[in-house]
Amino acid sequence: MKSENQLMEKIISLCKRRGFVFPGSEIYGGLANSWDYGPLGVELKNNIKQLWWKRFVQQRDDMVGIDAALIMNPKVWEASGHLKEFSDPLVECKKCKRRFRADHIDPNYENTNSFDKKIKCPDCSGELSEPRQFNLMLKTFLGPAEEKADVAYFRPETAQAMFVDFKNVLETSRKKLPFGIAQIGKAFRNEITPGNFIFRTREFEQMEIEYFVKEEEWKNSFEHWQKESWNWMTGVLGLKKEHIHELEVPDGERAHYSKRTIDFEYDYPFGRKELYGLAYRANFDLKNHFKEAPYQDIEAGENLYPHVIEPTFGVDRSVLAVLCDAYTEEAERIVLKLKPVLAPYKVAVFPLLKNKPELVEKAKEVYEHLKKEFTTIFDDRGNIGKRYYSQDEIGTPYCVTVDFDTLEKADVTIRDRNTAKQERIKISELTSFIKEKIYD
Ligand code: GAP
């Protein structure tokens, strides 16, 4: 346990030191569990989001995307059941007043629905209150008056917009079943116990798909998205298969809308926890939002409520899993063995010596050339070994060094991050060489 905690501390420290993730509002003492993505973190996160969008929206004929408002009409949340059902059981310490999720500190709570009174406050051993349901919707007011009529909510999932916009999307895209609507965006939950770095926060990002099918097709579609989720995790993100596990969520523990759910869990350093989910929402949402069946099935000559398979992917949990999988300590170096396609910088360019203007000039020329194609960084600080280690730590897959031979032969050395091996290659072949390796 100790070494696992140490690993998490090392990852958090690297993230801060190298500009992946900083504590939010730090100069004001921070804001509990809020995190900001820095220059490298935003590149990594954007790479994940772009790959997801390309794979699941742009490269498929049966998918379209939307980008909806974060704050929707409160009636949406009445109809979706979130105002009534979207809650967690909370217990409060009578002594120190800290609050905990009953199901997190009493492992039997979910099965028995009764809280073990012998359990004391994990922080001060004080007596705990009876559990009460705490709604997770993050409330705000629209307009100057903070009155009941002006209450609104930040969306707790991106999914609802895909249901509410269903007819508009259908009419404008002319899609036929089966088809899906996808969205990437922020979601907000007033979590009782946020924590574990970017794992559980009150503001986070989701990549979600609502895939609409005829009822009789749901099982096939569920299996399809189960496979697609695995391909995404292991193939695209490159997560190690042995770190991912499927959990069939039993009756009584699923979200209020779900008839079947699989959680994809990942072995984080702090334990095995949910990474993504896959749910069969049946026609629950469309039925609640539309009085009349919104889909006209011309062949069958009837209107119907399509059923929904929902693969849902947390962006921040993707970033965290990718970082945990990639973090490697070797003899003298720390290496982030990210899949090259995810790396914030694909290539770094160095002049062998900083004080030789002809080398610096040539290195800048190579840098400008590569920058057109890849995220590229130029570095002439310190000695070459330190520059390599510095790039290893942020996962840059290739380092290119311009030396005296370059001036004569128009070639450079290129070093591979994982093996630390170097080879010589013509400048004219650099782009195609790197491209081939990165987008394999
Ligand atoms: N639309 C379905 C839905 O929202 P969920 O399992 O509640 O399902 C989906 O959330 C995904 O969003 C999770 O699998 C996780 O990756 C991410 N997620 C949920 N709550 C989160 C939080 N508080 N912080 C970070 N990510 C979160």
C-alpha cells in the first residue's frame, strides 16, 4: 500500500513539475479537488479527445456529433429522473462534521441498505449519523434573483442533450436506425467525497455516445460497444490488458435508468476503480422526454421509441490511467512510455552545443521544418544527456540532435525514447520516418 501511495505521489509530483496538471487556484490556497491542466496536460488530453472523435464520429457512417449547452432547462432533469434519483447516501461525523459516502465506508451498505452503526468516523473515530440521500446536482441561479423560479443545474452527464436534441439531429442528419449521437464536454457533480487527484472531481469531462437501436437489436449492439471499448482502451490508448477488468453491475446497484451495466475498471495505484461504463438505457430517456414516439420507422409503418446503448468514457480518468500505465522508472531515468500518438511533443530538436551558432542555426531550421508536421520542442539548455532525460520524463518519443556531421552530410541522430538507441538519418527522411513510427 505504501509503495502504491508513493507511486501516486510521484505521478502527481511529475504532473506538477512538468506542467501536466496543477492544483486549481493555487495562489489563493487552492480549491479542494480542483485541478488545472497545464501546457503538456492539455496536449495529452486534447490528443485523447481528438482520437476519440475521429474514431467514433468522423470515421463512422452511423455517428454524428453535437456540442450542447452545459446548463439545460431544469425540466430536462425532472424528466430524466436526476432530480429525484441522482443521489448518494451520506453520513456525517457528529464530532468533526466531515461527510462520507455510506457505501464507501460500509462495504455491505449497498446490499443490505442498512448502515453498520459500529462503523466510526475514519478521520476522528467520532459517531456517524444515519445515512441520508444527498442529491449530486450542482445548482445555480440564472439571472439576478436567487429565487426558486431561477434555479438551474449544471449538467451531471453530457448524455441528456443527445436525447433532448434527438429529433433535431434526426431531421437534419437524416440518419436511420441504428445510429448514434456523440458528445465531448464538461459535466458537474456535487460529489460527497472527491479525491484521488483527477479521478473524482466535481467538474470533469466526458466523451459519451448514445447509440439508438431497435429493441430487438440491443444485445448485439451492447456486445459491439463492449468490443469497441476494449479496442479503444488497449489499442488506441495502449493500456495494458491486465490492468483492465469488467464488472457486471448487479441489480439494485445500477443507475436508475439502466437495465444492464458493465463497468470497465482499471488498476489505479490507489485500487481497482471505474474507468468507463457501458449501459443499456432501454427507451427510458426518450420515453420521458417525448410524449409521442420520435422515430418514424418507414418499413414497419410505425413510430417507435428507439432503445439506447451508452458507452461512456471519462476524459480525466483516461488521462490518469494513461499516465499510470506509462510511468516507468529505469536505472537513471524516469520515462513516460506513452503511445507516441498521445505524447504532448512528438519530437525534440537539439543543437549538440549551444555556443556554436552554425549548429544552433541548423537545429532551428530542422525544428521549423518538423514543427509544420508534429508538435515539436527546441531545447539547447544544459548538456545533451540532461535534455534526453528531460524529454523522457514527459514522454517525447523522438529526440533529434544536430551535430558537426549534420553540416557536412545533411543527416542527424534520432534517439528512440523507449530503447535510448540512436541512429543516423537524412534530414530529408525525418518527417516520413517519424510519421511512420507515430501513426503505426
Ligand atoms: N451518462 C452516463 C454516466 O454519466 P457515469 O458512470 O456516472 O455514467 C460516466 O459516468 C463516466 O464519467 C465514468 O465512467 C467516469 O469515467 C466519469 N466520471 C463520473 N464521475 C466522475 C467524477 N466525479 N470525476 C471524474 N470522472 C467522473
